[in-house]
Amino acid sequence: MTTMLDSLVTGFTVALDPTNLLFCTIGVSLGTLVGVLPGLGPVTTMALLLPAVFHLPAEAALMMLSGIYYGAQYGSSTTAILLRIPGEASGVVTMRDGHAMAQQGRAGPALGIAALASLVGGLIAAPVLALLLRPLASLAIAFGPAETAALVLLGAAAAVAMSSGSLLTGWGMLIAGAVLGLVGTDLAGGLPRFTFGLLELSGGISFAPLAVGIFGFAELIRALTTDTGARIRAHGSVWPSRADLRDGSLPALRGSLVGSLIGIVPGGSTLLAALAAYSLEKGISGRRLDFGSGVVAGVAAPEAANNAAAQTAFAPLLAFGLPSNAIMAVMAGAMLMIGIAPGPSVVATRPEIILGLVASMLIGNLILVALNLPLVGIWTAVLRIPMKLLVPPIMVVCCVGIWSINGSVFDVWLLLGFGLVGWLLLCVDVDPTPLLLGFVLAPIFEEAARRALVQAYGDWWVFLNRPWSAGLLAAAVLATLLGIWHANRKGRAT
């Protein structure tokens, strides 16, 4: 107990240093901003700020960069709820019920629930990260590429199971998204694939134009072409009611635990965490709640999960030097730039950095709520402006944001093309969520599956011979069967 108290004192002493606190605040503020602005993201922002790392103390630099990461999870929910534009991949899950709440005139409560659920996720994940950092070594070592591939398949199965419409359509959209995700250059052979001879596609299709086009631009086009498009009624209280807090409290707690567990697993992501938490709530509620129609639990669970996973994702990097995603790779580069090698040595020799980083996460989440909750009224007040007046400037901001990422006019054309595709999908009432999830998950699955097969000398049984991999595949099959059962039961009921 004394050792734990000493660790807490050390961590908060480092985090509350005026310089460190300042850069933690800067990080979470920038994270919120890049989460709100369409087309931007934490990876781009963190990469642009890497030159500044040279001039900052190690603790301040890491607190600022990590604040950008989990701060973006907060900001992403704003555009996902209000405009149906996910700033981050995990915002796709929150978007389903959050945007439905906004269309019902409950944008304020939706934003409030998202902020408070994210706070719960952060407050739970930070202690989990501190307590499990050392014991995770054996699990991380045992979790290889076969398990990562199986985890991705489980996420895909859950995405299709939770999508609206038929399962066949859902799988079709997932496969279409996977094909789009594999566009570019084959890393194994170095040859272009699905590029149709276009040099601009040799590096693949960016997430931003696809996500903003399929969801955001599609809704904006519908708002211009119909009277019932992306209109949102901004009335009522901007704060969650007692009933909202009651309905969202347990989902937020469960989502925090799910996100914390998925985040510590190499290959896990905020998207998979949000998917798992959402699917868990659907399973628990059965037919009692109509998810996708504006359910509070559908906002609270994924928001808590994605923020928790964003913080526990530091465990593989800090404990073993293994970046589990692109953002952690940027963090690893930043640590190396300031002379800190990520891995067991930093945990043993520089514990003040680790403890200070964990403490800053607790403080940063409190700062984020203090920043975001007062802004709820401002965001909902914007919705009083007629949607047809809002659409043109929003489109311009989206185009500028997409162009600013790579300075590519081709990406803007992709944005417009995917916007038309998304609008057509809306017209025929097809849920595009599995398409975006397939796009995100396909490259992760391909890399993990290839590595697993190389290590097993081409033996496909490697996915069933390893207990964790076999268990995750069984869970994926179970999720698919439950989706079929639920679809059949719903069909009989209607």
C-alpha cells in the first residue's frame, strides 16, 4: 500500500508541475480540435508537432502527444453526433445512436453523455494501465499475429451483426470496404493492386475522404435535395437528464472495462473497443432497446470504450516497446527522439515518466470535460441555423480539411465521389457502416494473417492451434450466429 501511495504521489507531482500541466492542457485542447474538424486526425497532428519535441522536457512532450490522442476521441463525437461525420474511426459507432438523438432534438444530452462517458473511461483506464503495466508482459508476448487476425475478424463479425438491414447486405458492404482498404501497393511484393494505373492510388485510399464522403457529404447532399435530410432540431435542455445519466451509467462502466482490456492487447484499437462495447450492450438489452434509434447506451458504451482503449494502448509500447497502431508508432518515434527507448528499460529506470504520464491522463480527462461540457450549448445553438444555410460552408470546410492533409486535389475528388456513393446508399436505405469498418480492418488483418502464416510456414491451422486465436474465432462465429438469430427473430416479429 505504501509503495502504491508513493507511486501516486510521484506521478501527480510530475503531472502537476506547471510546465507539464500546461502542455497537457495544450495537448488535450489540440486533440479536441482535430477531433472536431473533418479530415484532420491525431496522427497528422502528432507528426506535425514532432519537431517541437526537441525543445520540450521528456515528460511535457509525452503528456502533450498523449493528450492529443485521447483528446481526439472526445472531439470526434461532436461531429459524429451533430453532422454524422466521424472525426475518428471509432466515431462511426457513436454516430449511429448519437446522431439519431440529435435528430430528435436531443443533441445537447447526446454530447453531454458522450463527454461524461469518456471521462468515466479515462478515469478507469488510467489506473488499469498503472496496475497492469508490468503483469501484461506474458500476455503481450503470447498474443501474436494469429491472435491479432482473429481479433480483427471478431470485430468485423460484430460490425455486420450490429448493422441495420440484412446480414447479406452487411457482409457485402464489409467486403467492398475491405477491397477499398487493400487499394495501393502490396507491401509483400511491392506491386500495385486495384489502382487501375492511377499513380495517386499507389499509396492507397485515405481514411478521411472515405469517411467524410460516405457519411458527412452524403448527409449534406440529402439535406440539399430533400426537406427531411440531415435536419436537426435543437431544442430542450443541453444537459443530460437524470434518466439519461441512469441509462448511461452502467453501459459507460461496462464500456470502460471492455475498452481497457482491448486497448492493452497488441492489435486492439479504439474502433474494436467501441464495436465490442456496443455489441455487448445490444446483447445485454436483447429486444428491450432499439439500438440505432437514439439509445443513450449506444452513445455511452462506445464513447467510454474508445477513450479507455486510447489510454491502455500505451501498455504494449511502454512495457515491451511494441507500438500497436500508427499513433503509438509516432509516440515511439517521439520517445526515441528525446533519448528514451520504449520498453521494459524505461519502466525500470525512468518510472517518474511513466507515473507522470498516467497521472496526466487522469488530469487531462478532467480538463477535457471542463472544456467540452460548457461548449455543448454552443454546438447545439449552431443547430438553430437552417441546415441549408449550414451545408455550403460545411462542405467548403470539409474540402479544405481533406486537401490540407496531403495537399492532394485527388483526395478532394475522392471525397466528392464517395459522397455521391454515400448518398445513393442513403436513398436505397443501406447502412454504410460495415463498408468503413471493412476499409479500416482489412489492412490490419492482411498484415497479421501474413505474419502468422510466415511464422507457421504456410500452415493455416496456426489460427486454430493457438488457444487465444481459436477462442476469438469461435467468438466471431458466435457473433455471426447471434446476428442471424436476431435477424430471423426480428423478421418474424414484423
